[in-house]
Amino acid sequence: MQNALRTIVRGVDGVNWLVGWLLAAMIMVMSVLISWQVFARYVMGNSLSFSEEVSRFSMVWMAMLGAAYAYRYGSLIAVDLLTIMSGPVLSRVLRLTVAIASCIFAYVLLTQGWAITERVASQTAPSTRVSMGWLYASMPAGAALILVNAIGIVAADFAGEEVTR
């Protein structure tokens, strides 16, 4: 059982490793596009039509995936007074309760995000002419990653592993 749980944790950490690189690539794309936009507008006198939109799309995706990534490593803001004051058994119960509540939240976000994504898939973005479904797909993608990470947190807790980066 311990080996299966450790395999799950390694799989979840592998997914998060890929997401971390994806987040780094998106912030690089955003930085280059915004810098180029400023240069083109103020030095060349001609601004780009697509850079702001692509940067905005990247920022939305980074927010959704980044929140799920940060959740796995305990990097989100939290009120942990009860966990600190309680003993090891109550602390574990609280962590598992939070993970279950996160799963419920992520499931609702996943189903409703998917429904919204399907509704806006026929609309296109003004500059890039890309389907708005790609932008709204960040919501179910982030929710799915939250679910995966919640499972990883529970598996790590039962396997007796500490969450490390």
C-alpha cells in the first residue's frame, strides 16, 4: 500500500514538474511580448495588435495553473492556527478535511468551467481570432490540477511523506 501511495505522489509531482515548466514558459512569453509591445509603441511608433491579448490569455492560464501548483506545495495563503495548536491526530484530520473540501470545490469548478467553456467555444478573440474556449479552458484545467494535487496531498499524508519542492 505504501508503495502504491508513493507511486501516486511521484506521478503527481511529475505532473507538477511539467506544469512548473509550462508556467515558466508562459511568464517568459508574457515578458517578451509586453517588452516588445512597449518597444514597438514608444520607440517605433507602431504597436502590435495581438501582444496584449496573448499576454492576457497567458496571465489567466498562469493564475489557474499556478494556484493549483501552489496548492500542492502549501504555498497559498492559509489560516493554520488550528493546525499549529492541535496535536498530530487533529492536525491530520484537518489536513484531510481541507483536501476533501478542495476536491469538492475543484469538482464544481471543473464541471461549471467545462460548461462555460463549451458555451463560449464559438466566440473568437478580437485580435488573434482564437476561440475563446481556449481562454475559458483554463478553468477546468486548473480545477483538474487541483483535484490531482489534492489526491497527491492525501496520498503523501497516508504514505507519511513530507511535502517538499
